[in-house]
Amino acid sequence: MPDILIAPSILAADFANFGAECRAVQNAGADWIHVDVMDGHFVPNLSFGPATAKAIRPHVTGTMDVHLMIAPVDPYIDAFADAGADILTAHVEAGPHIHRTLQAIRAAGMRPGVALNPGTPASAVAHVLDLVDLVCVMTVNPGFGGQSFLDMTPKIAELKRMIGDRPVHIEIDGGVDPTTAPKVVQAGADVLVAGSAVFRGGSVDDPAPYAANIKAIRDAAQGVWA
Ligand code: DX5
Ligand code: ZN
């Protein structure tokens, strides 16, 4: 069975304490830190940009997984490389030249990812699977944390078949919790982003719930093979 990686989204963290929140969820068992960048144009919300990602970087011991919900992408690639992003994911819907974007991300020294909105078919990324390290399947319409999970199980299974034996992660983003995690893992996902389901009930002063929340997601996901 594949290892399941849990990537807490700091969109659900305390924005005044990102460094401490990153340390707390890593101590609680997080594998990656997922950093959601929103521009108020590609999605109807604003979060933060490369300067904030750079400030977070020293507090991330493992992989910093940056999800760009912005358009255009290309003018900001170097800034995210400078910020220390390990994975930089662009939406396939964000512009007309996804190959150029993914090649530029690789050329800047990062691992490229491509994300699909819920309404976008798997076929939209068929011709870029050799260029990416990760495909992110959105299970909410991007822009906000805490939304209800949209079931993309057939699309995940189709992408799994399309990816074949390429070393490409399938990441799920939106509404992941212990009830939805098993479905997406069964369909082929191996990276689970979770905001609300990780940070709920805890804080930097009381981070104990984070470990229980992460364990609940991981146990549910791995229960698929039990
Ligand atoms: C949605 C973001 C997600 C989001 C996940 O636009 O890309 O990463 O923060 O949050 P939850 O887990 O609360 O759906
Ligand atoms: Zn995200």
C-alpha cells in the first residue's frame, strides 16, 4: 500500500502565528505543509503571497507545498522559488499555456504540480503528465476553507489509470476529513490536504487536538487496506 501523506493547509491556521502553527502540526505528525495562495481574481478570495511563504519557510522542516490559485502564474514563479517552495502547483484553468508554466516551474528548481477544478475533466491534464510531480484534484471549488466535499472519485480513478507507473502524486484538496479520506485513497490518492479537519479544536496554545485530528485522518485513510 502507498504511504499516505497528510498536508495541513495553513489557510485554516491562525494567520498571526503561522510559524508556530507550522511547527505544531509538524510535531503532530504532518508530512507536508500546504500553502494556499489566492489572488481575488482566479478565485473570489485573497490570502497572501510569496513574502508570506518566504517567512513561513524556516518553520517548515519538510516539504513546502504551494498551491497557486492565481492567474496569471508565470510572472510569480521566480518569487516562489526565492520563497523556498518545494512544490509549486498551478491550475490548468489559470492560463492558455500550461506547458510553458510547468516547464518554467521545473526550470526554477521546484517540483511542478497541476491542479484541476471540480468542473474540469481529467483529460485536461492528459498531455502534461510527463511534466509534473503532482496532480491536485480539487474536491471543492477553490477559494475558501471549510466547504463541503464534492465527490470526484471517478475522476481520481481515471487520473490514476492515466498516470500509470509515472512517479506522480495524486493530491486531494477540499473537504478532506476522516469520512471522505477513505474514498479518495481507495480511488488512488496518496496526498491528503486538510485544513479544517486538522486545525479544528486546537490552537498554538493548545495544539494537542492537532495530533488526534491528523491521526484520525491517517487511520481512516489507511483503514482502506486493513
Ligand atoms: C481551497 C484550498 C484548500 C482549503 C482546504 O481553496 O485550496 O487547501 O484550504 O480546506 P478544508 O480542508 O477546510 O476544505
Ligand atoms: Zn489548496
